[in-house]
Amino acid sequence: MPPDQRPTDAELDLLAALWQRRKATVRELYETVAPDEQVGYTTVLKTLQIMHEKGLVARDESNKTHVYRPARTARATRRHLVRDLAARAFAGSTRSLILEALAAKRPSPEELNELRAMLDALDAKAPSPSEHKSEPPAPPDASGEPT
């Protein structure tokens, strides 16, 4: 996801509401994300307009009241953000990103069990170490052809 398309914190709040609702009007989102009115209606509207320009949301303009929906799934957006964070802050290292995440906030016992199951599943899919190593090409014989 290019930097100019990365969602801000406020945009992520609106996306979270849209992922939950699937689609919503500005009014519905305003009432969802700003129930205590710390954020104005026009701020929500402007943020959605910017999100539309960035390609984060799609807008149905067929009625007087525009209806917004997320342009990507929550999973796709989160994966883009994680890949971006790994690339920018951890030199592309998934290991470093995960270790820092675990050090920053200790997972619950349930989360640890889920992580173990995920690692076991990944380990089961991984090729054995002997499959990782490729045989060097055979040296050529007198004719120049590999043996």
C-alpha cells in the first residue's frame, strides 16, 4: 500500500465501523464513531471523501444520501499494514516484528495456544530442511555436458 494510501488512525476507526456494518451513510458512521460528539459530522464527511480519493472506501452515489462501503476487507488491509510495517521498521523481518509485538504486549493464554497452533500448522506445511537445500549442479564432463 503506497504511503499516500495508508489509512490514518481516524480512517481506521471509520474502516472498523464499515467492516462491522458492511455499508453505511455518513450519518450512520458519525453516530457510530462520534457518539459523544467529539468529532463533528463534517469531519466524518471530509474524512470519508479523502478515504474515497485514497481508494479505501467505495461510494454509492445512486441515491441522494451516499452510502460508503470498505474497498478492501479488514484482513487485506491489515496484511498490507503489517507488511508495510515489517518492511519499514524491521528491515522486512517477520521474526523481528513478531518478537517485538510479543514483547510489547504479552498474549493471553488463549492467544498463546492459538499462536502455537498456527506455528505448528506452518511447520507442517514447511518443506523439510533437505528439501530446502538444492544440489549443486554436476560438474561438466569432457564434452562440456553436466554428468
